Amino acid sequence: MTIHTPKFGLGASVLRLEDDRFVRGAGSFTDDEARPGLLHAWVLRSPHAHARFTIGDLEAARGAPGVRLVMTHADVSDYGAVACETLIEQKDGSRVEAHDIPLLCDGVVRHVGDAVAFVVAETASQAIDAAELIAVDYDPLPAVADIAAASAADAALVWDGAPGNLAGHLHLGDEAKTEDAFGRAARTASIEVVQNRLVSNYLEPRSAIGEWSQAEDRFVLTTASQGVHGIRKALAEPVLKIEPAKLRVVTPDVGGGFGTKACAYREQALVLIAAKVLGAPVKWTADRGDHFVSDAQGRDNLAKATMAMDEDGRFLALRIAIDANMGAYLSQGGPIVPWLGMTMAPGLYDIEAISVDCRLVFTNTVPVDAYRGAGRPEAAYLIERLVDACALEMGISPVEIRRRNFIPVDKLPYKTAAGRLYDTGEWNGHLTEALRRADWDGFAARREAARADGRLRGIGLSTYVEACAFPGSEPAHVRLTETGRVEVRIGTQSNGQGHKTAYAQFVAEALKLDYASIDVRQGDTDELDDGGGTGGSRSIPLGAVSVRRGAQALAEKLKRLAADELEASPADIEIADGEARVVGTDRALGFAELAARAKDPEDIRAVGEFRQDECTYPNGTHVCEVEIEEDTGVVSIVRYTIVDDFGVTVNPVLLAGQIHGGVAQGIGQALCEEAVYSPDGQLVTASFMDYAMPRASEFPFFDFKTRNVPSTTNALGIKGAGEAGTIGAAPAVMNAVADALRQVGVSRVDMPASPQRIWNLIQAARA
């Protein structure tokens, strides 16, 4: 299909406007910011996964050089905890019970890194030195560090009020209908998978600056986030016990978020409390060690799935059991993450009945929350590994099993057995195109050549779907300033996606204005009353549509204003190059002069808002080809092909960046990343010395193409793309690894497929 690429607006390949500033080192991140009289904080953290503790004499710490404040639980007991905001309905109809994160622990710590004391000094080094002078007497308690240990009959309890370490019990689907379908099944296939725990590891560790204004009677928090309004909501009334208007939250540049920076954290509240006590600004910045033991982690569940099939391999019903690790506390969005995955369990397949049972489990580990995809990668991984198992059971190819079971296009819009409503798509189309580009038919010859050289070659694919742009809206406020520039204010938050560029494209299109004259402002609760933030790939499908409507509305207002000033009809006014002119004449007013002549501020500003009542559903096919060295277990990705359906592409350059980054994260989970805890709850992989990160040298060039079918849910047909790469990648890689290992008799392999794990599997198969 041919796509016209205009100079402005939708579909233009505009290079990122942000990058000039960043590559020159002119970015401004939270830790870059200074304040007069700025003090520095440090958190004293527990070295134990579970223990009772008492704090001895604090005088040595309080009297240490430069120390201005030492706080323990007693000093913050009048404040609230950082609360879970997603206490969802359980199978029995009750709500998941809250187990919130205390600002500072009160006599019991529940994971390594739990906060015990907060020290403020004139320098960060002084705060660290003083924290080491605090005498804490720990009485270790039994700890449980993984789902199996926490679920054992005699397991130690993370919380006395949570017997069996059960944090919640969720269910989705129709058990009776599912069992009936299983009773009619001719064949079944089952699989058990491990979703390894991940650490976000964004470039910029978390940081926060707290300020208290006596004159204004309010707090100011400067912090990296994925949305200032969400942070204000989480901290103001629940924690600080104040009205939201009494807390201003500001987010400058952000070096990566991945869902983890959508959460509010205890340190953000602590710097505010300390700033009020001391009457001076207080900054806390995590080092990478803090990040590993305090920032919400991702994934971590065990799942078993069974598919019921008829004699031709057509899917009848799906039964799933999941154990999801919540960590020691319920993080802000913790319980909703597995639920989102449950709703996406059927993938792109026509399955008449499903039953998904999910146990939320407490362990003595860092809390788990959203991480790029938030449940949807887990769902795609499970169903795509299971579909390959179905193909093996039926003795047909993984391509054929998918084609037999795809939701027929003539059934769209299609409501899945999990309740999701898919509007558009052509799954067989992107599958066919991906297979062609990957030269699937030529793989057998490549495998034979690799085997002759002593290497195991495998090929795998995944056909994924995800839910994006969850129902709601994101209003955009667009105005002409007195200098003739156009300003956009919106409640999303860029974490590196290129929002300034994408939003400016729509303003430039509507106002025929150079990008250099457009300002995009995000990240200040003083500038907007509310905003939804960035997460779930919502910024472009919702925010960009609102920006476009706001810019178009402003253009019409400026035409009317210019028409009055130039004594012409609005229909005769054209806007271009920063001015409004009467068509075919030299009579014109520049934007700055037009702004000066506005008698009513409303004449030079507009609000655009698009509200969406259903998600959008990006989908696509990933094909991965790997080679494995038998003697070392090293996996190399030799080819990687992606054909995606994102509805409508706003900016191909930005899109490719999102997909490349997402695929890299998915490959990282598949091949090397894993947060490992010892049985007593110590984080063994607590630094980059032990936690393996993927490197650019380990990736091939990605062959990425779109084959778009516009969404009918979204006003511009956009489906969203921020998480898609991560969702499609891990199952494609692991299906390829499994395909390679079957040549030597290995029947099961879990993530991460590290060299040691692969080598051990090969040796066991040989034995």
C-alpha cells in the first residue's frame, strides 16, 4: 500500500525536535536542578528481607557533621502510607485488601531495601555518613522470596493478616462453559511458563526535590514522573493529608519511565515533609543500588495454560492458572497488572470459552507494578508459547495452527471471551507479509547449513495483540502567545517518546507554522487542572487527537479575529508562515500583532478534547531466527522481522524508535535479564555486575514494516505503539529458542535463555 508523506502533520517523518538539546547536554533532569540552601537526603534501608527492628540512640547521627534532620517512623506517623489505587474485585466479590507502603517502617521490615530512617544533611555524603551511625537492632524473621516458597503449606507469613500469603484471588471467564468445551475436546495441549522478574533500569534513577512555601501554604515537589497529576493525587490527600491544591508537582526532563515512574514513592513524600520541618528545600537522588531495591519491579509470575481443541486443531476453550508475585506490599497499580493480562488471554484467536484463575501472592521482595506493557506481555507470551505447543500436539506447523484459529475478519468487531472488543485488523495479512520478509520457506536450508557447522538454528514467531489508549480523554490547551508563538499544554508526560515532536506536527499542520515557533508544555500541575499522564500508549491516540482538534479550533478563531481586523470574511482568510492574510492580497497580520489585537483572551486560545470509550488494539507478527552454540549455550539472534498494524502512523521515525526500543527490552527479558533473590530474600542481582542487560552488539538490524488497518475506535484511526515491541518480542524469541533446542531433545525452556541455562539443558538432554 502507498502512503503519502506530507511535509506537516500526520504521517510526516519529522526528526525529533528534542534531540538537539539532549545531545548537547542541555537537558534538565531533576537531579540537575539546584535551589538556594538546598539540603540533601539519604534513606537508611533494611539489609534484611524480613525482620523486627528497634532503633537505638539517634544522637550520634543527629550530631554528625552537616546533619540537619533524622526522621524515623515516629516522626512521620501522622502521615499516611503510599496506597495501592487498584484494589480490584476478587472472585468472591470482595475487594483486594490494602497492604500499603509505609513512609518509614514501624518496627517491621518486609524486604531488603525497606525504609527505616531518613537523614537530611548539607551534602549527600554527609547524609550517607550519618546514616551509618544509626544503630538498628534487627531480629530476623523467616522470609519467603518466591511464589513457590510463599505458597507452601508451612510458609512464613509476610503479613499476619494474609494467611497463605494470599494477597488476592481473581477470576475471569465462564468456568462452566469452559469445562463443557473441554468435555467435547478431541485433543488438548498444555504449557507451564515462568515470567521472570525484571528491574526497569531506565537511564535516569529516581530523584525528588521537596519545597515548602510558608507564604503560599503549600508544597512543591519536583520529580521525574509519568504524569504530575497522578503523583499529586497519590500523595496529597492519602499521604500528606492536604487538599490537592496545596501540592504543586513539577516534572522536568525524564530519562525513561517504562511504567515504573507512574507510581508515587515514599521518598517523594519524605522530601516534602523534611522541607517543611527544616524550612529549606530537600533533594533525594537514588543511586543505582537504591534503584534495584526500592523501585517497583516488573513481571514475576508462574502460569499454566491448557487449550482444548477439536479433531482439526481448532481451539474450543482455554483454561489458565496464574500465580502472580506482588512483592511485600501492594504497589499503586500492582493488582491491576495481572488483571490486564487476564483480559488479553485469548490473543488473536477465536476461542469460545475461557476460564482464568489468578492468585496474587505476597513475598519478601520489592513490590511489583507496571513495566512496559503491564500484563499484556505476560498474556502474549503465554498464549503464543501455548499455540506452538498446540501445533506440536497436532503435528502441524506453527503457521498453520495460527491461520486455522485466527478470529475471522468478517467477525469484526469481535468481542472475545475475555470481554475485549477488537474493532479492526487483518492478522493473516501481517503474518503472511512477515513470513515472506523473513524468508520462512528458506529456513530449512539455513538450519541444515548451521547444523553442519555445529550450531543449532531455530525459528519462531508470535502474532500478538495488545490493548492501548484505555477509555478516557486527554484535553489539549492551545493558545497564541503575545510573541506570536503557539503553545500547547497537555497532561501527558514525555519519558523519551518524542511528544514535543508528535504534538507539534499537528499544530504545524493546522496553522502552517514552523516547528521552531511551537512550544509544548507538560509536567506542571499549576499549568493544568488535571491530566491523565503517560502510560498504556495513550499519549498519541488520545493526546495527539486532542492537540489536532485544539489547533484546528485555534486556527478558526484566528481567522475570525483577523477577518474583523482586516475587514474581510473569515472564509477569505488564510493562515500560513506565522500570519493571517486575505487571500490574493498583501493585507496580513502577523501572529504577534494578532495576539496584541485580541480583546478577549478566549479569541486566541482553544481546547481540543477527544474522548474514547473503548481501547484500541495494535497487533502484528514478529519472526525471530536464532543460532545456539552447543558447546557454550550462547544464543545469537541472526534475523528479526516485524510487521505491525498500528492503525495510522503519526511519525514513522518516532514509531521505529519505539519499536526498536521495545523489541530490545523484550529480547532482554527472553535472553538475559532476571532479578534473582536468594531463599532468604537477598537480591542477588542487585547491580549491573550481576544483572545482565542486553547490548546493542547483540542485536541484528530489525526489519520493521507496518501493514496498517485504521482503527474505527480512534478518531484518526491511530492504535498506539509504545509497548508493542516488548509484547511481541519475548514469545517470538523463545519460540525460536525452543525450536532450536528440540533438535537435541530439549522439551522445555524458560526465560531467560542465558548461556548457562541453555548449556545445562543441552547437557541434561545428552545425558
